[in-house]
Amino acid sequence: MQDGVDRLLASEPERAEPQVAFGYRADDGERRPLTLRGLVARHWQLAALALVAVVVVAVANQAGPELVSYAINHGMVHPDFTVIVVAACAYVAAVTVTAVFQRALVRVTGRLAAGVMRDLRVRIFTHLQRLGLDFYTDEKAGVVMSRMTSDIENLQQLLQDGLAQLVVQGLTMVVIAAILFATNAVLAAITIALVVPLLAAGSVWFQRSSTRAYDRVRDGIAAVLADLSESLHGVRVVVSHNRQERNTVHHRRVVGDYMRANQHAANITAVYGPGTQLLGYLAQAALLAVGGDMVLGGHLSIGALAAFFLYLNRFTAPIQLLAQQYTTYQQGTASIGKLQSLLSVAPSTPERPDAVELPPVEGEITFERVGFGYDPSVPVLSDVDLTIHAGETVAFVGPTGAGKSTLAKLVTRFYDPTGGRVLIDGHDLRDVAVASLRGQLGVVPQEPFLFAGSIRDNVAFARPDATDDEVWEALRAVGLAEVVERMPDGIDSVVHERGQSLSSGERQLLALARAFTARPRVLVLDEATSNLDLLSETRIEAALDALLQGRTAVLIAHRLSTAMRADRVVVVDGGGIAEVGSHDELVAAGGRYAAMFATWEADAPVA
């Protein structure tokens, strides 16, 4: 088997890396509704080949009963061994043709499914890159993962096997019906009249019931993955608070709901499948009675009756297979509905069609009567007016929930204000191309995120073309060079998922090194030193001064030692700006900042 795999891989042609162009605005193709026909239409050549193979399989596979009838009537009733041999050879030829085209059908539908799944995964992933932070705040990560995994896998199964089999079995029924009527119209009409009405009624019931059932199944697996993702990401909190038993009970309830949804879907199929099988047996019994009487009356030959029986068995077999494949079809269409609902989510910070490229900025930031609320009915900011001069370092301080981080998120256009404007160098952020804005901004969050990969990849994340010397320069600037040098592979040392192999302080230092390497014009630090000990914080203060030199910086400061280093301090409280001034000016004013500073100074450790 391994030799076969090696030969197959060796025969694969070399392919260049795909040229992918990402845009914040969806093109016309991406804006079209997601439909099964639209997915297949992009690969119409493969679809056409599959259709040809389907037709040949459906037709060639029905030659057998007619050849049996011919052999009985002309080679057995009137003995002629030559006729029997010719009929047998023709039977073998028909089976061979069917097998060859069946193999071709499997290969073509496999390629078709792979191509469609690649397009769909890229389309959904690209759409996820455009969505605003509010989507990821409201939606559970496990639900999104279920869309990218189980829903797409259902579609792959449908395209690779289910859809082709649906067409094959449906066409088989049409071909057989035509042959039956050509053989004996009266007997065919009686047979079909017994089968089709009941089959149609059962199929309508099954379609409606299974649609609702598989919607429940899709929602159930999404809930299971969401609960699993949350538990895995919070495993340290779970263990530290001895939550394992309660989490297991909760997950058992979620899995139980999913199990019941699957059982409901299975019960529906259990009624439809055996019901169609029983219908086929009743039709065969009726055929035996009516057809036998016609043979005795000389109105039908024995070979024709035998062919009728064989064809009727082949007519009911597709019905049973259709029931099974229709389940796959329902799962696939339910998944399309879930994926379409995801693709229909509009980005909360869209790029306008007439957006202009933001030229290199000096870094002046202006808030003009800015209002904002994550929930429109609960405002977080109201009528904020503030100008941050180019090259100035401004620290936002205030109580938790006052809106400090929200102001920073508006500067980076993670959100758009619900009222007023945010400008950089006089440009409304909503009027400029997002890439040209983000390319001149640097963000160091309070909780740094590191990607699985090397230290070099993480430090050079914003500038993949950075040299090794530039990476080492950034590491030395934040005081992390000695730590990395002690690692076996230096900057090629692998950082585990989310940086779990590093301490929280080291992860924060790497995030600062990433900002050093990016060299942005405007820098936003959301309490970037909160996870550092006093020694590490002191070590990087000089590096921060070098980084901030000549750049506009917005600091979200919980430690007033950070605010003291800023050119100006902005006190945010009650959804607005309470005070603005330098550290000394605000302390002398005796207002809110002075009270905060007095409290901080009283609680500060004695040197």
C-alpha cells in the first residue's frame, strides 16, 4: 500500500504556490448567495464529465434484464445455445462498461468535491478575516469551527458520492420505467401506479421532517464543539477551581442533546427506508399475480415477465438507495444553510468602495464628538473631543469600564464610532483603505497572542521580510536576547500553541519585540507592561523610550508609573474625558488624577 501511495505522490505534478490577493471588500463572486449549483458551476468541466459517466452507468447497467429476457425467449423456450452465449457475452460487456464508467465517475466526483471544498474553505476563511471584533465577541469559537469542519465535510460527502448517486438512481428509475412501458404498457402502468403515488407522499414527508431534523443535528454539533473549545482553552482555570466534575456533567448534557437530535433524524430514516422496501415487495406481489395471469392468457412471454421482475427489483432498489442518499443530501443542504448564514454576516467596519489610500502619516489623532456603545442602547463614550499631536505620547487612565481600551480600539478601527469621527492627520478612518491604515499602526495588547511557530516568525509577524539581525535587535531592545540565546535553537526555537512554553512576561516581551520590528507610525499599547515583574519593567523602559521616539503613542495605563512617563495624561470616566494634562499639572490640580495618584503612591512598595 505504501509503495502505491509513493508512486501516486511521485506522479503528482509540481504546483507553484497560489497567488492569493486579500481585499477588505468582497468581490462580486463572493457576494453571490451560496448554493449547491453555484459551487459546482465553477467546475463545470468536471461536472459535465460526471454527468456523462452518470448517463452511461444508468443506461448500461439496465441492459442485463433485457438480455436475460432475450436469452429465455430465443435460447431456452426454443433451444439455441448460440443465442445464450451471445446474450451472456453481451451481458459481460455491459457490466464491463458499467464498471469502467463507474470508476471514472468516482474519480471525477472526487476531484470535483476536492476543488469545491478548496474554494469554499478559502471563501469562508477570507470572509472571517473581514469580520469585525464584535462578531468574535458574540459568536463562540466552537460554532465557527463547526462551520469550517463538520458542515464542509458534509458538503464534501454530498459532492463526492451522494449527489452522483442521487442522479444515478433517479435516472435509473426513469430508464427502467421507459423500458417497462416499451415492454408492456398495461402491466407497466399497473406496476407504476402502485408504487409512485405512495413513494411521492412518503418522500414529501421525509423531506420536510428530515430538513428540520438535520438542522437540529447541525446546531447540536456546533454546541458540542463550542463547549469543548471553551473547556480546552480554560483548562487551567477549570483545574485550579476543581471544576472538572461539573464541566463533565455540563458537557454530558450538551452531548446528550446532540445524541437526541441524531436519534430523531435516525428514526425518520428508519420509517422511510423500510417503508419504501415494503412498497417494493408489495409491487412485486402484484406483478406476480397480474403478470402471471397475462402469461397464462398468452398476452405476455415468460422472458418478458422475468425481465419485468428483474426490472421491478431494480426499480425499487434505487428507491431504497435514494432514501439513504437523500439523508446525505439533506445533511449537505442543511450545512449550506448554516454556511450561508455565516457568509451573510456583514463586517461591522466595512471598507467603502471609494476608500482612498492613507498616505504616510505624521500621527495626529483627533476625536470629534465621538460616541460609541458595544450595545447601541448602552453608550460607553459620549461626545469625546480630544486631539493627540503627532509624536506625542498620551496615557489614558481611569476606572475599569470607563472606556480607555474602547478609545484605543477606535484608533485602530477595530470598531467604528456610532457618533462623531476619528481622524488621523485629518483623514476620517472610515474613508481610507483598511490595509493602508493598519500598515501604519502597531498594537501591543494586554494579553499577547503568539502563533505556533518559531520565535523569529512571531517577532517578524508584521514584517515577514525582516532580517535575522533586525529580529535580534528587537529582542535586545526589550531585554529578551539573553533568554533566546540560551534556547537550543535560538530564534528558530519553536513557540508552542499560544506561547504556552513561555512565561507570561516572556510572551509580553515578544509582543513588544514584534512592535519594535514593525516600526509603526502610531503605536497603541494596552497596558503592555502589566504582565512584567518590576525588574523586567525597568529593563524595557529605555527600550520603550527608543521605540516611542518620534512616534505617536496611545498608552492604556493601569499602572500610574506608566502614565507618569507620558507627555499628557487623559483621565477617562463616565463615558467622557474628565481631565487632561501632564502628570505634574494634574497632581497640582488636585482632581481625580491627583486622588488616584495619592492612592497609588500610598500602596506602592517602598524602595
